[in-house]
Amino acid sequence: MSTNSIATRYSVRELQEMKNNGNARPLDSLVMAWKGIKELPYTDKNSFFMLGGYHGEPFEGPHQTEPTYWGGYCNHANVLFPTWHRIYVRKIELALQTIVPGIMLPYWDETSTSSIQKGIPAVLTDEKYTYASGEVIDNPLRSFVFPIDVDDPTTGSNNMYTKPAGYETVRYPLSGLVGTEEARAITAAHNAQFPKYAEQQFYLNNNIRNWLRGSDNSGNDIVTEFEDCLEAPNYTAFSNTQSAGAWNKQNAGKVVVALESPHNDIHLAVGGFDIPGQGNFDNIPGANGDMGENNTAGLDPIFFFHHCNVDRMFWLWQIKTGNTESLEIIDGFPGATNAYNNGRGQGPAVGQGDDENLTLTTPLIPFQQENGNYYTSNDVINIETQLGVTYSDGSLATSRITKLKTMAFTKKLQVSGINREQIRGSFLILAYADVNGKEIFLGRHSVLSRWNVANCENCQNSLDVEAFFNLSDKLSDEEIEQAHFRVEIKGRPQGDNKLRIAKQSNFDIKVVD
């Protein structure tokens, strides 16, 4: 689809500022459109339930319960991550336009000064919304109530992510694990600690601020990761964590950060992890919001405002590197297939064959064009000429970028030997260095996962997650030689997960160029 007209996606805060300055129509229209798609029959192709469910639950397709298949439509840890989510954002935008013609989906400008200082834009968290007319409604951007039961068929008898009709999505510091009787009891006790909604907002925004910029001045924060991903040398390494990991293993120098990395961090920050490495990780143990797991993330409205910003970062990288008209996938490179790849990849999505090569012509199922053909990556490379959209000049816009992180780090820490399938749900890999009795936090690697990666006992002994951490920006060569390195896994405390994580001790840790 090509277009001659281009519409602008503004940031959420820009819409809020317009309303504060007397022009309430853009924000009022956005809220009205979201309210509309949430009220559509859940079977309607433009309903929020139908569209939100494309990302994870309810899983679709003939392979939804097979061990080597993801079970859903979304693509993660492969080269289709940016393009699949690009058309996904466009489809929710088109659905909103069926309610309010011409409305555009705004982005949450996560690296803006306002986000760093205040957290999430208020209109995405406030309990109520007041139109310019004075009418007050329940804020449709805050949460979503499930219209039907949603079962996770991949988890067998341990259906941690099964959700009943009437379930309302939650964010940090709350938990949404209600799939078993035991989980419901634990969740009820946990959530009872936070009876006041204003208190929930406070904890959420405080956690977001800490994740975005941190408090230890180590550079281990989301803002820095977004800056760094804009320096990725090619599309393949930029596009996803699996390819970036392989690139870092094969190439000397500074750790390349994939777009998917800060994307994962935001999911975990909103969904339910305290910022690690700063002494307060276990401040609120047991938080487990829906954004924190692939299974349910797409059913929280904030998902799409986050992914609109992820797509903006993708476009900024394209402009910065001169890749607005074409993209190149390194054939045969890790992440250029849908192979499970020893736990580093997601596995095939719906409509994909086992170990299929992923190219710019691979169908981005389930998203169809007007002629009935599925979109491919080639159809969404240039957002302006092919999709008819562009972005306002938010934070980290190319016009404002001078030099970002040009230091050529020569040493990095490679961590492997972490069995992803033994860990239930999303988790964090934390790396530390002990130098002369002083512990230095090296960084984190966020893994956005699901409660059961696969129901496969035989393959659970061979799934290895890798992570890389820059050293030369924090330690001298002499300190690197003297340092004792330590790795820690932080994950969900529910059920047997503490024991599973405790067994993760056979890490392979080594310093590489």
C-alpha cells in the first residue's frame, strides 16, 4: 500500500499539552476511539480483544500446544520483530479510525525528560477521564476487562496465565496470576497490600522512573539502551536480541544493543519487576502485571503506546543509517530463521514452518492487505510512503542526535549456561564484578518470556540463554583482570519458581574482546 498523504503520530504528552492549552479535541477523540473498540463485540475484527489477542493469548493455529512452536502470531527474537510489530501498531490505529476517522495512535515518548521525571503519561494511568464537555468516564486507556475466559493450553495442569471472564488487567505493583486456586489466593493477599489506586500509581511511576534512568549512574538504564540501539551497525543485529547476541559473540568491540532489549525492559518495568542492581529489587516481591509476559501483554492498552514508540525508534534508526527504502537480512544468521536455536529463539509463529528462513517476503500473519494478501516486511519499510504515517520530533529524534556512545569498548562479559525453559515466566540476568571488595553492578539482560516456554521435558536440558555486558566503560584492564564476576537470576517467586531459579548455577562466565 502506497500513499501520497502523510499523517503525524504525536506523543501522548503532546496531546495532553494540547488539552491543557485549550485544544481538547485530539485527546478526547483518542479516548473516544479506544472506548469504542473496547466496546465492540469481542468477535469483531476491529475489537480490542481480537487485536490485542494477536500478540499472545488466546493462542491460535494448529501448533498452539506443540513444544517447538510459540503458539501465537507475534515474532520475537528474530529479524521480523520490528516489521511485524510495525504493521500491528498500524492495524490498531486503523481500528481506532473506524470509531473516529482520522485519529492517529500517539506514542509514549519513553526517553523524554517528562517520562524520566514523572513516569507514564497520566492519561495512560488515571482511573477516570474527563472530556472537555465535563462528562467523566472510566478511563479506557488504563486497563482492559476480559469478555470471555482465556485459557493457556500450553501450560498443562499449571495454567498460571489462564484468565476468567471479568478479569481486569493490572500493572506493577499488582499481580494478575489467577490461573490456579493457589495462585488466586497468593495474588489476592499480595494485591490487598495496595488498596488505594493513587498508591498503585505512585509505585508504578516510581518504578518506571528508576528503570528509565536509574539511580546508580552506571548507564544501565532504558534511556541509554535506546540511545545505544540507534548505533547498531546493521538491520539484522538491530532487529532482535538473538541476532545481536550472535553479532556480539562474533565481533570484537562494544556490545551492540538490539531494539528488542529496551523494548523488553519496558515490558518488565510496567508488568512487574523492580529495577535491579540498586538495592531495592525485592521491595515489592510478587508483582506480576500483564505487560510482563508475552502471553497477556497485548491485552493491556499501554502495550500499543509503548510499541508505537518502539516503531518510532525503528524509524529513527532507519533515518540515521540510511535504511528508509530497504533493509538487509544476513542470510543464515541467528535470528534470520524461526528456529528455537537452543532457547535463544522463539520458535515458529502461526503460519510458519519449522526452521523456516525468515526474509523480507515472509508473510506477517495475520495482517492482511485490502487485496487479501498478507503484509510482508517489504510492504512496511518506509512508513511515510507505504503506510502514510510519520512521527513528531520527540526525544532522540535524528535531528537532535550528535554522537551517541562512540567509545570503542574492547572488553565485554559473556554469560551463557542459563536454562530458559527451567525458569517460569519472564526473568532478569544480573551481572556484578567484585573488585578489591567493592561490588560493581555491570548491567541487566531482560528476558520477556512465558510461564512454560514449552512442554518438553527432553529439551529442557539443552536450552541456553546468553547475555553480554560491557566492561571497559566501567573497569580498567587491570580491574578486569582482578575482578571476580558474579551472575544472578531474578524471576517470579510464585510456585516452584524459586527452586527452579536456585538450580541455575552452572553459568559459563568469560571475558571476551
